[in-house]
Amino acid sequence: MNPVLVWQLAIRYLRGKRSGNAVPILSRISMVAIAVGSCAMIVLFSVFNGFEFLVRDLYKAFYPEIKITAAKGKFFSINDSQYAAIRQIKEVTALTTVLEDNVLLRSEDEQKVATLKGIDPDYFTVNNVKPYVKEGADSVSDGQAPTAIAGTQLLNQMGMDVNNAFSNMMLYYPNAGSSNLSLSPQDAFLSLVLKPVGAFRIQDDFDSKYILASLPVVQQLLQAQGKYSSVELKLADGVNAGVVKRQLQKKLGDTFRVETRYEQNKTLYMVMRSEKWVMFAILVLVLLIASFNMTGALSLLVLEKRKDMAILKAMGAEAATIRNVFITEGVLWALTGGSIGLFVGFLLCIGQRHFQWIKMQGSYIIDAYPVHMLGTDFLLIMITVAIVGLLAAWFPAARANRATAPSLRSD
């Protein structure tokens, strides 16, 4: 088999003169079908990537790169040697301690179960909350009038306003130290008054749920002095979180559970990735259906080029050479259509990114559909298109040798 001859003939047939039969028309139609499928693939992949990166950025506000919690129980203490073990890992750039639990939130007219997070000053270094604080202060204090930052939806539901000096949060938490509730029911709950000074807006799951307050104040309310619900870590850029997790787990032992950001939201990430690959499978089926037209066009091309193949066979060309000419032709048709489709899809994504043609109705996080193109997606689509072209050309190419026989007899 002569690879150079195969490619020369395949390129010649791709660029050759137009004949009077349907081969040129069918070949162009098959290329257009492949181009449309490829364009749809890269556009949808880029949109899925855009949403995935958007969700990742949003979840960075409350899900750190590494989170350490107790393997058993709700709260835990951490000693100096365990702190030192964490600090010894050079990939860890920042550390914060958090105490979190559900509380009853009451206002004059409403009440609601909310999640109270006690945070230290390093919390905003580890977690990306500050960019989403849309109103008021972006820090909390534990002075005589403790302050808090809460989600906008939560504040709206409770009728609170960070600009209102008389707007306060009343929090209640079960009093574990109360021994005789029948005699003193008022001692069943501990209470805390917080002044909302800031409001963040991230997404519904966070905005309607979380209250951030100073760690000492929350420890006092939850009767958990010196205890935490989690230790959260920020890693250096480009560090593999899985490697750091294994180091921490080895140092801290089985009494602690160490989770990466992916493991904290495993279900969410699995759903997002599965949606992308389901869409990929559907579009591959569309390409396979479009390839039927390519199979018909190549079958006609085989009949049209019987004389050429007969001459090559008479000159000593192997059967594999004749077969590979048409296989290469099918792959070239597919790659030509795929390249055009990817180029058009690339232009559409660039246009959506810069001009925001398609808006998202009712969204307050972003105005238009996000797009994020990845080189691996382009490579995957081109490989898929090449395989589709190969499959479409296999049957006509296998019949190419038999199609030369009539030409030999007629000559």
C-alpha cells in the first residue's frame, strides 16, 4: 500500500471536476450535515462549560478547596499538634475555623430556620464571599452589638434591611444545659441578637439560608467554646486537591473526614457532567444519521471511478490501496464538514461572549448564556467526526474492489 498515492487520489477526488451525476451534490449535503452537527456540538459544549464554571465560582463562596470535619459527631476540638500538622503542608496557603448549625430566626412578623456560621477573620481569605456582598459591610464584629452578614432572600423574607438602624435578628438555639423545662420553659432556648450590616447575593440555596457572624459569638450561643464544625483550607494555585487530601488524611487519622470541593458537591458535579455527555451521545447519533447520506454519496463515487480503479489494479495496486482511497475520501469529507462547523461554532461562541445575543430571562446573576470554549472539546469533536467518516466510508470502500470488475471486462 502506498500512503502517498492514497492521499493524492483522495484529495484529487475531493477537489476534482464536477460530474453530471449526483455525487457532488450528495457529498456537499453530507458535509453540510456534518458541519451543522459539529457546530451544534461545540456551541452546546461551550454553554455547558460556561454554566459549569459559573456554578463552580458561585460554590466557592461556601465550599472551600479542602474541608476537614469530624468523622463522628457534630462539633470537634483541634489541638496544637493537629494545627501544626496542617500548617506543615506547604500547599496550604490559608486556614479558617468555622462553627455552623441551624438556628431559629425570628423577626416581628416572621420566623424561619436558618443556618448560622461562626467565622474568624481568615474566612474571607479561604472562601470567595466578599465579591457577592452587594449591600452594606463585608465584615462582621463581636463587639457589644454583634453584627452579621446574611443572604438577600433571607433578609427580604424576614422583612429586614441592612440600612435600617432598628432592624435586628433574634436567633434561638436549644439550651442543652437546661435540666427542668417544665418549671422554666423560658430556659429551653438560648438567644442572640445580631445586627445585619451586610447582604450577599449568590444563588437561592445560599441567599435564603445562611447568616455569617463572628466565631466567638456563635460559640457562645451554641455552647461550644473551643469547638468547631469544620476547618477549611485554601490551596496554592494549580495544586492537586486530591493529593493534599491524602496527605491530610494520613496526618490527622480516622477521627477526621477530609473532603475536596468536588466531594462536598459530588451529586451536583456528577449531574452536570452526565448532562454534557448525554447531549454528546445524542449529537453523535445525529452525526451517524447524517453519515448515511455520505455512505450513499461514496457508493456512487465508487461506481463513477470504476475505470480509475481498474487502471490502478492493472498497474499493480493492491486491494488495500483501492479500499483506503475511499476510506480516506470519507474521512476527508467528514473532516472538511467538521472543520467548517467548528469554525462557525467558534464564531458564534465569540459573538455570544462579547455581544450577549441570547439573554437569560429572569436571571440576576448573569444577563446572557455563558460560554467557555475548551481545546479538548474541539479535539474530541474532530476525532468523533473522523470516526463517523470512517464508519460511513467503510461499506462503500469494501465494495470498491468488486466494482472494478465490470470495467475490466468492458475494456
